[in-house]
Amino acid sequence: MEGFTVAYHRHFIYVCSLMSKQTDDFFKNVISHAKEYGFVFPSSEIYDGLSAVYDYGQLGVELKNNLKAYWWKAMIQLHENIVGIDASIFMHPSIWKASGHVDGFNDPMIDNKDSKKRYRADQLIEDKIARYETDGKTDKAQQLQVDLDAALNADDLPRLKSIIEEHNIVCPISGTRNWTEVRQFNLMFSTQMGASAEGADTVYLRPETAQGIFVNFLNVQKSGRMKIPFGIAQIGKAFRNEVIARQFIMRMREFEQMELQFFVRPGTELEWYEKWKEVRLKWHLAIGGSPTKYRYHDHVKLAHYANAAVDIEYQFPFGFKEVEGIHSRTDFDLSQHQKYSGKKLQYFDPEINQNYVPYVVETSIGLDRLFLTVFCNSFEEQDLSTEGKQDSRSVLHFHPTLAPVKAAVLPLTKKDGLPDKAREILNRLKMDYNVHYDEKDSIGKRYRRQDAIGTPFCITVDYQSLEDDTVTLRHRDSMEQERVAASELEKIIGELVSWKNLLTAL
Ligand code: GAP
């Protein structure tokens, strides 16, 4: 356990040491804001944390659920030919042999003999590239990237070690260059299934949700009378024994994926791949981030089963990093499961009168990385100072449809019947979405609290409300207020937070 707890703190310091002061401050503020307001907590914090494992708090879970709903609606609700499933985390062990994970789901690792810490060799080199870039040594950075890609492409582990030595890469903990050889390290977690150790089977915690879809391909196709092209989508937990804890919820040991496997006729897969690339980027942009913060990054090294692969990357404070992968996986997975299970996994295509193993285009997004994207995109420390008066606020500019709390109802004072009137409004609105009630502190302080958790609308009930049944509606981003009829609130806010606003943009 010692390794886990200490590693948590050390890595936070290490990650921060790689960033420039400005981005470093921004990212530190994102992490502390997420904790302070109940979005993300380190797991097992009272025991000093568990490295690369996090818990979502009361507002984090709401945001996460909304992000899942956005993906699910965009995939399943908007597509007649896509359906969802929820497969188990435990699966037959042979599945991971067939998929190639038992033999090939490895990372190149290197240990520092002085600190006894283990690192991913490629990530140590990537960090060096980032440092060269920060220092303006662009040529050096580019050459190192070329060398890294070549070594990874060739699975050349000794070359990775020599690159580390040539560039004087030191252990962030011990500061020494006393490295072991680079070795492959399997990322799957295993455990025993069965009551007794004897006769118990080794099972794995799934490292991706995709295989649960492949092994259910025929079940869904037959029971749902699906015709190719069609897709099966799934949201669920995945587990990887990542050796390095990095960048908050960016690289976790337990995380969530939202994956689509889209089954197509062989020969049409690259057309579908291009289409899904476009569709997925549009989905990201609809949330409201700047298009300049997103880019495609083609895979230099294709997995043996893929004939095309690209990442959608987002510009995090620590650089462009993968949020989603789009992969043309050929017929590899279904063919392997056919071979290992001895069961046919074929489709009869009535249009061409042929049986075949379908080809697959996959879109795979990490929910936690998406969460971090949305958080980084939305977080602002706004200077509101005017001449002679210092003022500021922390605000989360979430898209109203995704915001954890849609509206806050605030009686101006705690007396004279204002709380009753406010609660009456709250009770109506809470039938449709999450609404907060707050009567403590000055109205200004209460607005700031709601800004900090990204609530798009504040409804203030004042003395005029008792006379003419109107309230003020305050908009989070502009901070403008308008007077509206209380009876109209359900309609007004309902329209502003409707899923339609996001889904029609797709
Ligand atoms: N089925 C394909 C697959 O799993 P991947 O590129 O290994 O592909 C897909 O993972 C997505 O899952 C990534 O784009 C990333 O968003 C997310 N992901 C992968 N490893 C992760 C980790 N350790 N922590 C958080 N998210 C992770």
C-alpha cells in the first residue's frame, strides 16, 4: 500500500513540474475546484488516496450522467440502426486470449534502480518532447518524436532505452539515470472466480468494453432483427493497471468507456470510418468548445487488426491528448471469437445473397477524459473588477443541457413569505430537472456559489413577486437579469435546457 499512497502525492508534484507556470496554475485550480465543489475526490482520501483512482462527488456524478445521456441519445435515440447493451465486466477468460489482450496488451516499462519506481518508457520520452517544445527546441522535439515513433513501430525495446539514455532522461523521483532494461508489462487486472482457490478460474477485469459487444453480436443481430450496417453501443467500466498515475482523471486504473461497434459490409469500412470521424468531431464541438482546441491525430503505428485509426485530441492545459479513438478494426475480433469459441459469427446479407463476417468501425471515448475536457473548457476565473472596485468570480460555463443543476431558486430574504413562494416554484421545477434552493447569505454570494457549480439560471423571488407573480431570472454567463412571470418558468427554462438544443446541432 505504501507505494500507492506516496505515489499519489509524488505524481501530482511530478505532473505539475512538467507544465508551464500559467497552465500549471490553471490545471491546479481545475483540480482543486473539482474537489472543493463536490465534482471529483481522490479515492480513499482519508487513507492518503489510491493512485490513479478517483471518486465522483455529488455534482460530478450529475455531470457524468448528463454526459452519458448526451452520448446515448446521440448514438441510440438519433440512429434507427444503433442499439445499446450492458454486458458484464467479468467475461469468459478465453475472450481475452482471442482478442489478443493476454499476449499483447502491454506497455513498455522501465524501472529506476534508485527510486524503485516504474515508468512507461514512451511516456518518459513524450515528457521530454514536451519539455523541448516548452524550451523552444522545436527541431529537437520533432526529431525525438520521429525516433520514438520508429522505435514503437518496430517494438524495439532496446532502442527505447537508448533514446532515454541519449537524451539524459532522469527519474523524476531520484533524479538519476540508473535505469533497468525496457520490458513489456501486461495491463490487465486478474482475479479468481469460484469459492475455493483450487479449481478457481482466473478471470480478468475487462480492459475495454468492446469485447462484450463482439461476443453478443449474433444475440443482438438476431433478437433485434438488425440489418447491416448497424451498431451496438455500450457504456461501462474498464480497468487497466496503468503504471503511471498522470494528469488527474486523464489516466486512471478504473475508468468508464462509451463505445460503439458499427458492423458493416466488408469493403465499405473505410467509407464508414471517414463518416464516423466526422460525426464524432461534430458531437464534441456541439458541447461548445473552441474548434481550435480539437484536432485529429492519425495513428502512426496501426494495431495488427486495424486498417485505419485516428484519435480525436483535445488541447488540455498539459498539451493535446487523446479523448476518443476511431478505429477500423476489420473482421479481426469477430473472426478471432469464431475461431476460439468454435461458433459461427456470420451475417447473411440478403442484398448480395452472401454470408460473411462483418467488418467493424469502432468509436471509443473515455467518459472521464470527456469530463475533464468539459471541465477545462468551462472553468474560468473571471476578473469582474470595475474602476475602484476589485471583484472576481469562479465560473463553470457548462452547456445548460449538461449542467448538473439547471436552476437555483433564491428567496431574497428568509421572511415575509418569500421562502414559501420560492419553494412553490422549486416544487414545480424539480419535477423536470435538478434545482437547488438556497436562502443563506447575501444574494450576491448565492449567485457566486451557483456560478461556481455551473448553474445556468438563478431565479430570485422578491417582494414584487408576492404582488405580481413575477421573478428575476439571472443568466450565469452574461449575469444579465430579466423579469419574467413565475408561471412561465417551466416553459422558459425547459426550452433553454432541452436536449433538442444539443441534438439538433448534430
Ligand atoms: N476499444 C478500444 C479502446 O479501448 P483505447 O484507445 O485503448 O481503445 C479508448 O481507449 C478511450 O478510452 C481513450 O480514447 C481514452 O479516452 C479512454 N481511456 C483509455 N485508457 C484510459 C485510462 N487509463 N484512463 C482514462 N481513460 C482511458
